[in-house]
Amino acid sequence: MEGALQRQSEERDSGIMTTQPSADEVSHLAVDIGGSLIKLVYSSIDPNDGLDDKGKKSSEEFSRVPNDNNDYPVLCGRLHFAKFETSKINDCLEFISSKQLHRRGRWHHEASGQDKDIIKATGGGAYRFADLFKEKLGVSLDKVDEMDCLVSGVNFLLNAVHPEAFTYIDGREEYVQIDHNDLYPYLLVNIGSGVSMIKVDGDGKFERVSGTSIGGGTFWGLGRLLTKCKSFDELLEMSHNGNNRVIDMLVGDIYGGMDYTKIGLTSTAIASSFGKAVSENKELGDYSPEDISRSLLRMISNNVGQISYLNALRFGLKRIFFGGFFIRGHAYTMDTISVAVHFWSKGEAKAMFLKHEGFLGALGAFMSYETHGLDGKITA
Amino acid sequence: MEGALQRQSEERDSGIMTTQPSADEVSHLAVDIGGSLIKLVYSSIDPNDGLDDKGKKSSEEFSRVPNDNNDYPVLCGRLHFAKFETSKINDCLEFISSKQLHRRGRWHHEASGQDKDIIKATGGGAYRFADLFKEKLGVSLDKVDEMDCLVSGVNFLLNAVHPEAFTYIDGREEYVQIDHNDLYPYLLVNIGSGVSMIKVDGDGKFERVSGTSIGGGTFWGLGRLLTKCKSFDELLEMSHNGNNRVIDMLVGDIYGGMDYTKIGLTSTAIASSFGKAVSENKELGDYSPEDISRSLLRMISNNVGQISYLNALRFGLKRIFFGGFFIRGHAYTMDTISVAVHFWSKGEAKAMFLKHEGFLGALGAFMSYETHGLDGKITA
């Protein structure tokens, strides 16, 4: 069962050490149950947590969390991250149960007289699956607002973890030193199944100002229908080798290979995403899944970048942080978003990315425990 | 051949009469060759133009141009509209040839000493297909800038034709009396294969401020791949009977049927377009083409509405006119765009539509003839 579980989940040490836990700062579990994915964050004081029988990480795929070198015992607490597809929530429940993650804070809660078995939970699934958690694990979900969690998760990362934020320009990640006195306001764009855009003015001070339904769920959903891919990661992987020009209608396709210089559009700019597919000469099966994936990824990343920029402009925000599981540290995604923000802002605004992008909400939920053990002394 | 041609084209009287043509104001032809469609505008002084052998319109499908009552002889000039798919440009050339449309202005041009056979042409295809027009019809395309044409076409319609502009709210078209002293500035959103957004400050005074590659070509292209539809109109027709909730992930799907009231999202709001398709239980063939078409139409219309609003906001524009062949007078499209503009602007901005939506560029090209015969005395 463990093997089956691990094929369907990704579990990974975060690279973030918590402070040395005291008896009052034992490990916790927090969950963020979104439309497509469940994200888990849990802390441990067991140096072997997150390692398999051979002392290696249980999944090598989740390469976004850096400093993946937990093949040594750690003396202080550690954060672990894991994810499951929401449609496979039973696997997630079995994972929690097998590791007894929901019991971790028990004696603390007993000591403080609180409800014995509660788990901090955010995302819509905290409502949708509350009964299931109660029935299968005997725990209550203590619901924490999704936007609150996203913001506190990002603020924690930006304030306490370095390096965390980076720009992605011309294929190069460049870490950004955050000046805490000049951090706010910023725009947080969380690309989950859908996309939320949040203007953040300080700790707990924020407003969700916009969003779009064209997000990670659109990429995965449309991508599945068009390519028969088996997973989000397979779809993303395919895009590496794709060429969007096969399906997208470029300015040059309309203008006979020429630029439309008067309005600043080069011949290679995309005039119409999937516009070449109107041709009657080709059916779905005639296009390669790789090319389809690439066009889809570019369409969505570019659109998110554009709407984000327009919202940043509206509120005079120079910094836009992009998070959410859609990004997955994928070079082409970050490149498209960066280029879109640069293009539309004429270089005025800057797209920034986060190392722990996929776990913002779960981290925020984790931090809503009164004694979460994460303070300023973080190494990543 | 005529029959075959007419199945592939749509030719329709515009309902716009030109002023009584003099010897110097003979009929003209102008073309707008876009990425997916070729639009033709031509004037005639022959009362039988546009009628087939039985005195009926050659196509009954193109119901967007109102006052379709040209089954009587007209004494003054008339504008005719026709469209072809760009991929079937040879049909278009044969249509022009069979009606000798390219010869219409000939003796005028001879008299004025201009190049004998020129056609005013706009859109990228004016560049791409210039050689083909020369080879097949022996005419030169006199290229007119696409944005110039869109703007002059709309300004002409808004100033000279009434009723032309209308709002679409709760399923009802309501014509808007345009106050010419309070028309500018406005945002023109032309939804062709791609989308252009133009801030218009007056006659010939404008700037293309934004756009998106998610437009009509995306609807048609993705729609073809997903539903195997044979035409844009079939795809649009299918959306009538579709239900987007089958494939879109709603807020309620994530939140267990609940609203996410804190941020003002109802349970029926779309959280993620096509987000339900991530489910492994269903393949493409398990979804109805109608539902797919509906989700696609809503995704694109909503996105265009949102980006348009953000640009209108940026420049303080209260009026947004939507044109382009994507709309096709389709109730659900106009409703989605109207709702999007209303939702994002909190009722501050208003979406307006145009009766001659699909022919803005072609009309503008037509008007670039020095003697186009369209002046203020227009009946529609």
C-alpha cells in the first residue's frame, strides 16, 4: 500500500527547518484542499521522516523545493510537503493515517484543553470534505480562510526564508533580496485550478482584487481532453518539446510573414491562440500532443501575466509574486509569464516567483496554529 | 458554381443605403482579409444585387444585419456584405470575378487617371494575398491600415447609422442613442481571430492599447479540435443547448456547494474553466459537444470582457464597444461579455454592441475611397 501511495503522491522535505521544538511546539499537520490538488504541510522531529527504506527521498519528481539534501539526520524540526490529487482524497487520508500525522499535536492539545484532534485546513475542500475527515480519521477540520492563508504563507516566506523569491529572465533564475521595509504593497497571483489576484498591504492586510477562471485547471482539463495525458506533470513535461507555432496563428501567418510594425507586433507574436486549428486540413490526431501542450501553456501563462499586470497597474504595484501549483518551477511557464509582464508593462513591472510556490495556502494554514514553531530563525 | 459558392459564403444586403450615386460615385469593393475570415463590402446601384434567382436573399443565415428587406428594387445605392473563410480564398476570388466586383470603379479610376484596377484592402491578408489578387484578378490591393479601418468604420457607424449601437442586458437588446458630442473617448474591442483593444479619441485619433490572443480563432480552433464541428457557426449553434457546468469547475464544486462569500464569489461562479475535465473518469468522447462549446464560449467571452474592462478602467473610459465576427449577434456571447463588464466594473462600465459588428474593418477600407458615396444621409 505504501508503494501505491507513493506513486500517487509526492512527498518531499521542504528544506525549511523549524526551530528546535519544545514540548509545547510539537509537530503539526495542515492541509490545503483545492479544486484539483490537496497540499499537506507537516512538521517532524524525526530525522528519518520523508526518507524511504533506503534513506532516499520518497519521490524524486518534486524538484521545486530546493536544498533537497535531507539524507542526513536533522536535530531540529523540519517541514515536510506532500500533495495528492483531490479526486484521490482517500489516498491522502490513508497517507495521513499511516503516518499518524493527525495525531501529532495531540498531547499538546490535551495539555491546553483544546479539542483533541483538529487539523488546520484551508481551501474549498475544508468545507467539502469536513465530514469525510471526521468519519475516516476522527478529526475535525479547523477551517482557515483561503486568502488569509495564501497571504500569511507568502509573507512568512518572504520575510523569513532566503533565498525564496526570484526573477526568471532569459532562462536564468536570479534570487532577489527582499527589503522588508519596502515589501508592501505587492500583488500576489496564486495560480491554482483558478487564479486569485490579491493586493497585499501588510501582515493580514490584503484585498482579493481580481482573478481569472483560466488557470491550472484549464491547462490540465483542456490538456487532458486534447492529449489524453495521464497527469498534470506529464502534460507539462510534453510542453518541453512542443512548438506552439504549429497551432497558434502568428501575426506573420496573417501578414504573409511580415511584422505589423505600426502597432509593435512582430511576425512571431501570437495573434490567435489555437487559431491555425481552424484549418479543415487537420484533425486533432494530426497535431502532436507536445505542440498542443505548448500552445495551451503559453496561452494560459500569457493571459495570467497580462491580467496580473493590468491589476498591478491599476493599484500602482511594481512587484508581482506568482505562486500556485500551476507553475511547478517550469522554465517555459515562468518565461512566458515574465515576458508577458515585461511586454505589457513596457519593462515597468517585474514578475517574481517563489521557491515554495505550491504550498502557500498550506503553509499559511500551518502557521495558524498558535504554536507552529516557525519563527524568524529559518534556514532553507 | 454559383450554388457551391453560395453555400460557402454569406452574402447579404447591409440595410445601409448609400446616397444616390453620381457618375463620380460609382460602386466600389473593399476587402478585409483577416486570419480566419475575409469580409467584403461593396456598393451597387443594381436593385437585384444580393438577390438570387427567386428574388430571395442568397443566404438566410446572416441574420445580424438588420432590415433584411431588400426584396424590392431600390433606387439609390446599397451596401452589400459578404464573407468567406480565408482558407477558401479562391472561392472569394471567384465570387468577385463572377460578379465583376473588381471592375466596378473602373471608369471612375480611368477618368481620374488613377491606377485602373485597385481594390482597397485591409487586414493582414492584404499583404499576404496581394500577389494572388494580382495574378487571379489582375487587380492591385491598395493597403489600408487595419486599425485605421476599424476606427473609421466604427466612427462612421456610430455617427451616421441609427440604430447601430445597443446594450444587451437580461436577454434584451436596447438601442442606444449616441450623443455625438459625448462619444469620445471610448474603447473599441474588435474580436476577430485575435482581439484588438483600441482607445478612440476622435476621427483618426486612436491608439491600440491592448489585445489578447484568446479570441474568435481560439474559439473556433479549440472548438474544432474538441467537437469536430464543421464551421464556426455550427460550433456557435451547439453552444445554445450546452451547459458549461458539466465541464467548468464552479466555486461550489470546490466549496462543497457553498458560496465563497467573503470574496464575493457565489457557488455558481466559474472557478476554473474546463477544471472538471481533470477527472480521470471521463474522456473527451464522454462530454457532449454542446457542453464543450458552451464552456469555451463562456471562457473566451468572459476573458475578453475582463481584459476590456481593465483597459477601460486604465484610461477612464465608460463606454466599451464590442465588434468583430466572433460575436455574430449571439445572445449568450453578448450576455457573457455584458455580465463580465458589469461584474468587474461593479456596474460602472457598460458593454455595447454594434449591428454591423463583423464588417468594421471592411467598412473602414470602403470609406477610404475618396468617393465612397457614404455621407451623413444614411438609412439603415
